[in-house]
Amino acid sequence: MPKPATPKLTWSAEQTSYGLFLQHETLLQGNSAAWFEWLATHTSFSFQGKHGSLHLQKETRPRGKEGYWYARAAADLSPPDKHV
């Protein structure tokens, strides 16, 4: 069974801001109230920047109700070790 597509936060030159895309379809703009609402209900997404890409994953820890976001380079298969 194929993995579901991962939403990707990418720069949109057309809209001169970051946008969240899923298979080339704009889900929402990155600097909006909807963005923060989306983050609260999701646990992972990818980021495509000028100098590379990251995969971000939200993990719960005993000392945090909201959880913590961790990032790793998209090509890196080791466990996430950077707290965002």
C-alpha cells in the first residue's frame, strides 16, 4: 500500500510567501491563523527551502502538553535530533 503524500511547506514566488502544498495543490498560506491551527492538528510535514529540505515531526514528551517539533535533513534516515 503506498504511503500518503506528505504536505510540504514551500516558497511561492507567485504569492511571495510560504505556502503549504499537497501534490501541487495549495492547502494554506504559511503566515496565517489557519497555519497555526493546521500545525496543532498534524504531526509531520516537509519543508523545501533555498538550500535544502527538511522533514519535521512532532513528538510528545512527558514535559510538554503540545509536543515538540524535531527536524532532520530529508536524505538523513537517522532519528531526529534537532529540536525546533
